[in-house]
Amino acid sequence: METIKDIDISGKRVLIRVDVNVPLDEHNNIADDTRIRAVLPTINYALDENAKVIIASHMGRPGGKVDSKLSLAPVAKRFSRLLKKDVNFAPDCVGPEVTSMVNGMQAGDVLLLENLRFHPGEQKNEDSFAKELAALCDVFVNDAFAVAHRGNASVVAITQHAPVCVAGFLLKNELNYFAQALEDPARPLVAIIGGAKVSDKLGALENLLQRVDKLLIGGAMANTFLKCMDYEVGESLVENGLLWDARSLMKTATKRGTGFYIPVDAVVADRFDKNAETKIVPIQEVPEKWLIMDIGPATSLLYSEVLYGAKTIIWNGPMGVFEMDAFSRGTLSMVNYVANSYALSIAGGGSTDVAIYRAGESHRITYISTGGGAFLDLLEGKTLPAVAALEEAGEPA
Ligand code: 3PG
Ligand code: MG
């Protein structure tokens, strides 16, 4: 896959599709600008090469209509601050006004377009909309990993119309690290999978079981595995419809000789509340009517020993309700084990990144993905439509 570095962009109109779908607070301020910072290398490179830089992104799910609360205006300001230069903001992403703004650009100018999803054509992958976007540029750069799993016009159909299509550094990095972790990993390869539901992770678990040496399970999804082994889990969330699948996954692991680890103890609470009464119990002794909220210290120790020997670690999903302090210890201690390990470590999706940043350990994880759904789709072994489209566009006709 060619990147922006492989082509000449000097003086050209370069449309960089990024994913700056960042969380906003109630005053429309940016609550976390990680995704904005993540695309700066590509933008700075384009500026150093004297390109005319046009940035496009979506924000939220406005459903094809204008919604002022989901304007990218606050993002334009943040870009301007981080790039230390003026960033013009277009009131739309296509149309005559945008075209004339683009026509007026000088080399080294930056223009951010308004939310792509204000147009229904974006999420419908409409050709006519993609054509309009493509007409704004000489070169299309996809640097939007986090939306690469969506068949949207600005990442898929556009590659049929833009004269030249390449990847940005973030997209390339995300794919490279992922391949290093899952396609040709140093072994042992250990996966940590947490989060609330087995149903969200079934595909990922099935795929991972074909590839990993050991699998550590945490979060509420562990309850379904515990239940399928006839442990009582009180009032904890269980997906009863998936007990058969859970059992079958564990059987596959046994057959393949893959270590499949589930919690041996738990932090339980008498209600789902940060001020609930809590205690630590062996997994056989979860009291009736109580809920499992986090892995316990024995599980944490057991998992740390597994991680200690790992050469590659891939992590998706927290170990418990880490948003509440009383139930954050399992997840935060896992962050420390992963950070302390000698392994190549990749984390992403399901607020795993949030936990890592909260623990202050982001610099000691090899790579933290900016993707949620896109990262999970890679874990499931799926091809990302935007990546496939970019690869196809790069092939000689
Ligand atoms: C995300 O945050 O998941 C990406 O920006 C994609 O957004 P979507 O889930 O609304 O398609
Ligand atoms: Mg999403």
C-alpha cells in the first residue's frame, strides 16, 4: 500500500480523510483530542511538502442532516492550535462555496471541511457524493483508521474518482502494528479480551483462538463463561443464549492446546453503584443477588504470570467496571502488567485506551489503536472496506 511519502504532492490539492470523531462535553468542548493529535504527522508532512491541505472527517451520527451540535468547528480551532497556524473552516464539505474556497488556496494553506455525515450520501457510499468530494483534490489520502470498517463514500467510493489514492501515516501504522501482532507474532502471543458482552466479541474470540497461545478473559463477558461451567454468578449479567457458544469456544481451546483463562475470584457488589457494599470472593462463592464487578486479586496475579512470559500481547476490553473507582483495580493492574512486560503490546477498542491513559501508562504500551469498531473488525479477521478500496485503487488497471 502506497503512502503519502511515495508520491509528489508539492503544490497539489491534497484531501486528507481523517477520523476526528472526538468526544465533546456538554459545552461542545473537546473532551479528548487523541484522534486529532494522531493525524498531525500526516498533515505536517503534507505542509512540509507545500501541499494545499484539505481535511475531511465525520463527527457523531447526524443521520445525513445538519446538526449544529455535531459541527467540526471546535476541531478546526484545535487543529489550528496544534499545527500553530490558521486553519480555515468550510461551512460544508461539498458545493460551490467549498469549491471556491479550495480554488483560493495557496500552497501551505489548511482548510477543514464541515462534517461529512451532514450529507446522506456519505454513509450510503453514494457515488455522486464521492465524485463531488474527489473533485476537490488531486490526491486523496486516507488516514482515517477508526472509520475504515465503514463502507462510506469518503473512504470507499471516493477511491473510484480521486486521481491518486494513498494511505496516511496513521492508517499505515495501525495496519502494520496489527499485522505484527497477529499475522507474524513473536510467541507466546497472549490476548486479553474483556468488556461487557460475549456477543460483541464472539467473532474476535473465534478468530483469536486460531492464532493465540493464551487467552485471558475478563469483564462481564467472563460471567457467561463461568455460567457455562455451572458457577453461580448471582445477579451478574449473563448472556444465557450464548452458553452453548461459550462452551464450544472453551472446547476448541482445549482441542488446540490454547490456554483459556477465566477469573478465579471476583470483586462483588450488592448493587450496581459506586457506593455499593463490596467484597472479594473466590469464584465459587459469589453470593446470591450480588454482582461481579471486577476480577479479584488472585485472578490478577494469575494473569500477571501469564503476561510475564508473553512476547506479544493484544488487548481489547476492560476487566471490570473501571469507570467506578471501587471496581477499577483489576483493569488498572492489567495496564501495569502489560506496561511492565517485555512484549510487543497492542491495545485498542472498547475503552481499553481510556483505561491506559487513566493509568498514565500510554507511553509504555507499544501501540494504542485509535479505532474502536475498526480494531474489533481486525480482531475478527475481517477485511476493512476502506483498506480494500485503497488497495484496489493502487493496483494498475
Ligand atoms: C467511531 O468512533 O467508532 C468511528 O469514528 C466510526 O463512527 P461510527 O461508529 O459512528 O460509524
Ligand atoms: Mg463506532
